[in-house]
Amino acid sequence: MKPETQNSKVITSKDNSLLRQARAVRDGKAVDLIFVEGLRLCEEAYRSGLDIEAVFYSDEIALKERAAEVISKLGQVCERLAVVTEALLATISYTKTPQGIIALAGRPESGELPLDNKKKEPPLLVVLHALNNPVNVGAILRSAEAAGVSGVITTGHTADPFSPKALRGAMGSAFRLPIWHGPEYSDVVQWCAKNNIQTVCADLDAKLSHTQFDWRTPSALIVGPESTGLSRDEAGMASAAIRIPMRGEVESLNVAAAATIVLYEAARQRGQS
């Protein structure tokens, strides 16, 4: 079954402008667009209402029924639909093994998070500061959505939550969660204080465990760098500190695992799980 689209264009290596644009987006050189690769992610981008600028798909994947349906849907909202060979797709793919379909989509808006004070439930936020690994960023975004987080703040020293690796880890959550990317750490802490949101960081010497803290209040969990965690000065700027009790000789957990544990405790207290 081939996708029923009238705007599909077969492109070759001679179509340099379209291919150059795809590679620029892939490499993070086009600030207004993001690189979405893989059938599921492209489908999530469509469902989430992202502006789809262009779609590249291989002639092979178009023969698969589910892929054909997704391509047909994308063709209804995208004017540039390009059919390519697997070999040509490999030249623009981010992964070693091309996944058959790539979309260039408009980057979701980023700015101060909208806080709806009329909601019965107080806000629960996650602040990612200086995380270098986009895979961890994506994993935390996925856990954040699953735990019912209101929004995510990623400081300017954190890996881009809309980079290809982060998007793969988030599996669509980055398209749906309100994300504020780029502010300085001190500005985030001040913004939270201004909005009466407690900032909570993890500290091995904290007196309260993550289960003893009252997450039913407006709160923002701060997650620091993978290797070092928050500095003493950064941790000191937070209004509260918690620890995750651990047995044996383990001193710390993977940052994504730790964030997930804390967020699900917050969800439990809020009656969401």
C-alpha cells in the first residue's frame, strides 16, 4: 500500500537545497526547526500538532501499511513530501541505520512556563541544570510527562531537549510538555520564588528523604549535572533538600533514574498513581 499523497516529490542527490536544509537541521544549525526521525516520532509530531515543514521517506517504508497511513496524514499538513532511496536517506539520517522517515518540524515555543493558578492542583516542575547527556534529558522528559509534571525548565547549560537524541529518549513527551529552555540557573530560582514555588534539590546530607517531603505544595525538583551534581552554592540557593535512601555501598543513582523515583513519589502523594 502506497501513501495517497499528491504532493510527493522524488528527489535525488542533485536536489541540494532540500538535502542541505535537512542536514543543517540535523546538526542543530537551523534554530527554528527540529529533526524528527523514525515512524513513531513522526506520528507523535503529527498528533501533537507540530508545524511540519518537510518530510523525507524511503520508497521501501512507503510499502508498509502503517507507514503509508502516517505518510498520508503528514502529506495533508506538509507541502514538501520527498521520496528518497534508502541510500540517500542514510546521508541525512542521524542514526547509523536509517529508520525510513524523517520530518523537519517547527521548534515548539519556549519561554516562561504558563502557570494556571485556577487549577486545583499546585504546579509540579522539573528543572534540569547543566545536564550534558541528551539521552538523560529525554528520559527525564518522558518520566516527567508520565508522572503528571506541569512543565520542565532546562537551563542554558543543559543539552537541547529538542536535539535528535533527546527527542528519541523522550518518545514524544517533548512535543507535549511545556518546556522553557535557556534561562540562567539563578533566574530560574528567582522565578520560582516569585511564583511561590519551592525549589527542591537532592543532597546526600539532607535530613528529609524524598518520601518525607510534602510534594503536594507547589514544587520544582532541581536535577544537576550527571557527574558532579549541583555545586554547594547552587544547592544552597534551593529552598529545600531531599535524599533518596540507598542500601549497600551505592552513593548515587543515574540522574534519570533518580528523577523518576522522586517524581513518582510526588505523583503518589498527589494521588496520581
